[in-house]
Amino acid sequence: MNTDYLRYFATLAELQHYGNAAKELNISQPGLSHAIRSLEKDYGLPLFEKTGRNVRLSPYGLELKKHIDVILNNLDKLEQTISDFHREDKIIRIASVYPLAGSFIPELIQSCSVKFPFAIYNGMTPDILHGLENMAYDLGFCSGQPSSELFEYCPVQKSYVGIVVPKGHELISKETFTFHDITAYPQIFFTRTSPMRKLQEQIYKDYQISAAPACEAEEIEVILNMIEHGFGISVLPYLDIFKNRNIDILPLSETKWESTFYAIRRRDSVRSQGEKTIWSQIIHNSKMDRLEF
């Protein structure tokens, strides 16, 4: 299939005049006529019919144009994608769970030695992994390690786990506190689609406690709002976003539960220079900090 000939066909179909179409395409009129005759010979169908000095699509040409338009549109997208791969200023698409999107990622990018355009999208870990798999994102920041060999990952932040309660909650005034004390209060859980839910359930299992959620939410921001409004308390990993909220956190003293966040990317992707720079900074920070957050 000669894609140039398809573009000639589309231009002639639009302008309906050989001379005007040839001028638009910057080719000779005999060259355009030869291309159209070649297409008609290959397809065994008349694609155009004369109307005075002009031409118009034949019934066959009208039907084929629908498919040719799709082919040309996809070719344009392909060429743009290839062009983007070679651009140094390609926008880096970064997807992140909410806890890291507010400050961690901007600070990470700011620490890189060069500037580059980027976009940050918020989402849940399963959605981010799906987006990475489909190449909708270049980098992902998730809770929990990916199980697929399609990805490579690096830990970027650890957080201790505690009991998060509203400011002034009666648990704060207790001289001694155990995990079992929280069972007297409504529990707020992550939804089952979140890896954080697995962490919550594992902690309860470790303490041999059974608790039914009074309410659930997908995002930690929503859970914090529920806690502030008195809907219950929750077992959560400590994050910087807690600092300006009307809550208190009681660290679990009986175990050393930790929640780890990871930077994730496809192993086989074509990398822009900006993406390479971010990943190098992630590896550097991991080695330097030893994850002592």
C-alpha cells in the first residue's frame, strides 16, 4: 500500500479538482493522475467520476474514503508519537497516589539538575499500574510492590503506622494504650481495591482482632475528612499531609509496621532524557537516604 497515494486520494476528494489538488500536494497534475489510476487499478474500482472540469467521489470512492480517513488519521498519530519519542521536551506523564502527589513528587522533580515539562495525575494503585501497562503514563508512584515482571520499581518512602483520631479524642489522654483499645470505636477502612486495605487487615489479623468497617473510602484524603468529622478512627500510615489536619496519631508501639511507597515504570519503555533524570534521582535518593524517613 502506497500511503502517499492515499493522501493524494484524500486531497483530491476534498478539493474535487486535479489542478488544485496537485498544487496543494506540490506535485505535477500528471503525477496525481497516475497515482489515482494506480489506486483504481489496484482496487479494481473507479474511485472518481467527472463533473465538468471537476471530479467527485464515485459511490465506491465514498465508501472507501471512510476507511482511508481512518488509516491516514492513525498514520498521523503514529508519526506524532515517533516524533515525541525523539523530542527532549516531551511531557513526562507522572501518575501518583494522593499522599505523594502534594509535596514528595514536586520536591523530587525540583531536586533534579535539569528542567523539563511534566504532568501529574492522581489515582489509585491498580489504576496507575493499568495506565503504566498501557503506556498512558511514563512513571508511577504507588503503594505496594507490583507483581508483574513488566515493571521495575524502587522504594521511595516509608511511613510508620498509627491510629489516627480526631483532635481531642479520649484515646489521647490514656496513660497506657494498646491496639485493642481501638475496638470500642467505629473503624474507617480503605476500600478493598486499595493495597492499603490489605495492610489494615494484616495488622488486625496480627493482633487477632476482628473489626467491621463503619465506613470505607478509596483515598486517604477522604478518610482524613471522615475522621475530622467524627465518623470514626483509622489505622493509617503517617504522611506529611497529616501535619495541617485536625487530627492526632498514636503510633503502634507493639509492632514495627511500616507502609512503603514505590516508584514504578515499565522495563521496556523508550525513555526521554527528563524521565531518565527523574529515575536517576530516585535511585540516588534511595541509596543516600537508606529509606530512613
